[in-house]
Amino acid sequence: TSHQGGYSHDAVVHALQKCGIRHIDTAKRYGCESLLQKAIEESGVKREDLWITTKLWHSDYGYENTKKACLESCERLGVKYLDLYLIHWPDAHVLGKSNREVRAETWRAMEELYEKGLCRSIGVSNFLISHLEQLKEDCVITPHVNQVEYHPFQRPQELVNYCRSRDIVFEGYCPLAKGEALTHPTIIQLAKKYGRTPAQICIRWSIQNGIVTIPKSTKAERIQENCKVFDFTIAEDDVEILNGMHDGRHVSWDPSHI
């Protein structure tokens, strides 16, 4: 889910009931946590069968604020615990304190939420190596996940390698580059070659590169299409062609100036 492109109750229910999807990725910033509670209830899927991720927005950073925000997210989602809680963005926007100080303070609260079992896993989003290195020096628990933009035009392999070296799961968002990848001639060509759609090529490529990928759609038929990526394999040569399309462009936030 996201704050862009609207929210579709029917699409969430369809994803859970008809497509076997069990991972819901949301955030306070998206403004749909309480709407998701209704969709989950309607789907009839048991809480323990779901993996629910939400994110802490920078207006709630800081030790006490983080703990409060987590409980509020749980309340809106109608759950007693989160499977994964992420710090949404490395920039803290707190007057009189450095980003590093605020991130460390916030992460200490995340560690506590994890130790208490309120969050089964904790992580970060849009963090670069420099931010992860600082967290390593300032805190105890290594983030379990780093969720970062990842698609054929934005393949931060150095960051992927760094995360793997520290057992941080690399999760990629915007796998279709907000639609930009779907009209690229090379991707269209590969889609024809494999008898697939451009979206399926992008998602399958992410999976073959070992990335946990989270495509988004508000249309039932697109969600269904995005799920049909486990019955084919892209040849190594073609994976390399897609790997070579990286040009450094961001279709979302660029954290490199923080």
C-alpha cells in the first residue's frame, strides 16, 4: 500500500483471499492502517498467517515517541504485534539534534519494542551504508531488514552486498520503477521472449537477484499477474542484460544527501 495512487479495499481483500498473498507492507505515512484492519477482517485470513510491516514516520522519531507511535499503529491495524517495524527514512528533521543522534535514540526504542515482542522484527528503510555503519556503532541489535528502492534502473549492488555481509535482509520497493520500467524497449522485448508481461519480468528479475520484492497495485487483475512469477526462470544472460540497465535514477526518495 502507499499514499500515492489511492487505496483499494477490494484489491487488498482480493490479494488475501484469491492470490494467497500474506505480506502487507504499509506505513503511518500512507494513512491507510485503519482501512487495512477492515480489509484483513473481511478477508477472513487469520492474524498469525499474515506478515504485517508498517513504518515509523519521522514526526514520531525519538525514544518515547517511537514507542507511542508503534502502539498507535498496532491499534489502527487492529493487531497486538507487528511482524516488522521499520524506521521509514534516515532524515530526522529534529531541531538542535543531529540525524545520527535521533536515529540512535529511535533505534534504542525499536530494540526495546523487539525485546518485548511487540515487534517480531525491526528494520530500516532507505538507509545507505553510512547510516547503517553509524547505527552499528551506536546500538546493539543489527537491523533485520533494509527496505530500499530496487528496480532495473536503480540496482544498488554495493548496498545489497553490504546488507548480505551483515545478515540484513534486503527488501526492494518500486520493482516496476513506478511504471517507467514497463515501457522500456529491452524489458518489452524480454517480456515477448518469455511470453510474460513487463511487470512479471521485473518482479522475477528481482527475485532471481535474491531480493525480497514488494510490488503494489490497486487492480485485482494486476495483483494476480504480479503473483504469477514462480513458474518461469529468466536465463542468466538476460538477467545480466537487466542488471546492466542500472543508471542510478530514483523514482522515489534519494537518501544520498542525508
